Amino acid sequence: MSDTVHGGALTEMMTRFPNAPQPWLDLSTGINPIAYPVPQLSTELWQRLPEAEHFSAAAQAAAAFMGCAPTAITFTSGSQSAISLLPDLLPARRVALLEVTYSEYASAWARTDCEILRLPDPKALMHCEADVICLCNPNNPDGYRWPRADLDALVARQTERGGWVVVDEAYADFLPSLSLAGQIDETHRLVVLRSFGKTFGLAGLRLGALLGPQSLLHHLRQRMGPWPVSTVALEIARQAYRNTAWQHAAAARAYAGCEALRSLLTERELQVEGDGVLYLSVLTPQAQNLWENLARQGVYVRRFADNAARLRFGLLADHHEFTRLRTALWSALSAIGTRNLLPSN
């Protein structure tokens, strides 16, 4: 397992705060709180290793959902496994990424002898000289959304100079206009990562996808071996990617839930930094106190080792959870005082 601290790890929180009320309200992971209903599957699917037909059927469904060619997709055991393999797939002397972004990219490249550039803002990343440029769109955790024209220019520039662009679209499913999946072909030096578990609320299924040119996908498949994901995961994905009615309803719920959460946080005088639809990021000098006071009430939000002023809140599943968070926020902010909640300029 990675040494980087993420959301989840609820058992550790329960150990650290043994007197917190049960059950915990876990808002730490940025995963859809209303999961796709897992279908009843035949015993045969549990007994069979995945075959070409299973991969093909799932890829056809995923391609229609993502807006790319089926041949551009290789499934992985979660997008995290693809991130871990990137340094092997894209050998580099210099890799660039934002200072504030998903931490596993820096962790993956740190295991090599390459130089890692941590740049302070998107403009700096756009104009840097690196063999591989990694970014998230929307960015995790601050929710920054890259203008499409900037990404097109970056991909063109990197392709011309023989570099690569890696775009993590783990939170782009509900923001399809952001996606570069349709640009994947043999002429662009572009890799796109997608996550199934976040949008469909089934993180435990461990299913993701890497989109890229055929030569890169061939290398990836060789590295992963013949059965990188399960037959069951492929069948659930095939059905879920084809279920447009569920997708539209889930998107509407996520948009509404995100705005309701934004209203709750701002009415409590917290500054919302940005969102990825499935999460909201907050900046406050009182972040650590707020995190601990919420935890004592059994509410678990994400904090960040590299920025003690940031918290991330996942979406709520229903009105009961919303009411519980509202009550916990009021209690926590009353305990720490409402002065100095906003970052200083």
C-alpha cells in the first residue's frame, strides 16, 4: 500500500476517536454516496476468468460513455494501479505537476531517479519544459478546471517536442465537456485516466481505465498480465456504462447535492475553494480544529498533510446525513469560535 495518507481508513478514525457516535458519517473520500445498484450476477461469471469477449463488451460500453474509440481503452485495477505504472510506461528525466494536486503522482515518480517539478499554478505548468506533464481535470483537491483551449495547446506542444501529457479525469464523468478522451489517437502524445468507482460509487470494485495510443496500451497490458481485472467487474461496468437513465439521475443528484453542500458551508462562513461535483474543498485557518471537532462527533472529512488550512467534504447521501452534518458543523464552529474562519488575503 502507498504511504500517502488519503481519505477512507475509517477503522483508524474509529480507533483514534473511540467515543465518537456511531455510525460514522464518512465524507472523506469524494465518492458518489449513492452507488450504482449492483445487479444479480450468474454464478458462471464468478467462476470464469475474464476473456476477450468480456473486455471487448465492457470497452464498447465505456467508449460510448467516455466518447472515445473502444480500442483506446485498457481496464486497470482502479486508476491508482495505472498511476503506479506510469513511470515504467513513460520513462522521463523531468516530470512536472502542480504543487496542489493528487499526491500519488509525485509518489509514483519519486520512486525513479527523475527530477520532479512542483509548480505553483496552472500557468507555470503550461509553459514548463518536462518530458511528462501530469494534471487532474478537475484538479483534486482544489477543483480547478482547466480551460479546454489551454489543454489543447499543451497537448499540441508536448506532442511536437516529444513529451507526454497525462490527464487524470477521475472526477470528469459528471463534467463531460472537460474530457480529452475523444482526442486519444496515434498522433497525440496524450494519456487519460478514468475511474469507475468514484462516479458509480463502487470504489471497492477496483476498476479504472487508461486511455492512450495503441503502442502504450500494448506495453501496459504486458506489464499487467492477462487478467488485470475480474470478470465480475467487467460485467458490472458494462451494464453501468450502458445505463444512461441511472447516469442522468446520478448527475442531477450530484449537482444538487454539491450546491446544497456549498450553501451549508458558506452559510457557516466557510470559504469554498472549489469543487469536483462529488466533493467541495474548503480553506480556513481553523481547518485542523474543525476536522478534530467534527471527528469527535463521528463526522469524517478529509484533511491534508501538505496544507493545514484545507479540508475536503464529500457529498451527502440523504436528508438525514445533511441534517447530521449541519448539526455537527454548528457544534464544531461554536466550540472553536467563528472568528478567523476565512483565510487572510
